[in-house]
Amino acid sequence: MTTVPVLVLSGPVGAGKTTIAAEIGDLLRETNVPHAIVDLAVIGLCWPSPADDQWNERLIHRNLAAMWSQFREAGASRLVLCRVLEDRGLLRHIRDAVPGADVTVVHLHVPPDTLHRRLRAREAGRDPGWYLDAAASLSRTMRPGELADHVVDNDVRPVRTSPKTSSPASAGCPVCSSSRPRAGVEGSWPWPRNDSTSPPGRADAGES
């Protein structure tokens, strides 16, 4: 089975997941790396949701499986996903949907006051209350040190910054220069952009 490097960008509402994903897509295009980008929340927008699956996780991953089949046929070899990841056990659904998925999770850390400022700007003209409450709750409850392979500060820096690391795997990455690896995980950016090497497996006992 062919290995598929999958990068999951996680973080609370307003952390910049979609913006960073788009920038990663630009960098991959610049180095001619075939890829696809999916915001999992978007492909789960269907109402009403089942009583036992409020966030449409089952539908999201059925849709992801169908989309990946088409992306793969179109030539994509890597996948960038955006989602709020509160439990690493949810990664098993990605592995089921994307055969050969080798998943790396990057959590985008943003201070609560910055999150609120971004959300108020993003939701200008609308009531931002739900998003503000969700961001505050997730900032309190998410455990990036346990959930992510890398934690990246995404506060006030420009989206694309010059990397400070000499690691070939991280060259040109817009977020790796301040990444903090999860305890026990080596390296600064394990998701290569321009060769066929894939990152080491990240399977934890709690994921299956």
C-alpha cells in the first residue's frame, strides 16, 4: 500500500487553520508536489445531524473517503486537513478514509485575546457570540501537548516567514520555524514537501 502523508492542522475556532492550509498549498504548488486540501468541518455541513453524532463525524469521513478517491485518481499524493481535534482517537477515521495515511498533527496555538479579536473581525456584521464561546471553551479544554505531534505559535507573525531551521524537511514551511515537538517526537517538521519520503508513524495506543 502506498503511504499518503496527511497533515492535520488543528486548533480552536479562529486559530488560522484555513489560512495556514492555503499557504501550505501554495508552497506545495511551488515545488510541484501534487496534493489536496480539505476543511473537514465544511464537508460535514448537513442538517439535521443524527442525535448520536452531533458533529456529523460519520458523514464527514464518508465524504472524505469519496473525495480522496477522486483526489488520488487526479494525481494527489499528499493531503492537508483542517479540523478541531479534541481526541487523537478520531484520527482512526482519517486512516480508514485514506488508505495508507501517515498522519501528522500540528496544533496552532493562539492566545485567547487574539482569537477573540480575529473572530470579531471575521464575523463583522453578524453575532460572533457562538464562535467566541466556542473559542474560549476550546482554548481551555484542548490539550495540544497530548493531541499534537507539533505545537506552533500562530499569533501575530505573517503567514509566510523564513524558516530558522536547517532541516531539509522543514525548508520553506510557513509554520515550522517555531514548532514545538510533542514530548517523545523528534524533529521540527516531519512532513517532507518535495520527495517521496514519508514521516514516521504516529500511531498511539489510544488511537485505535
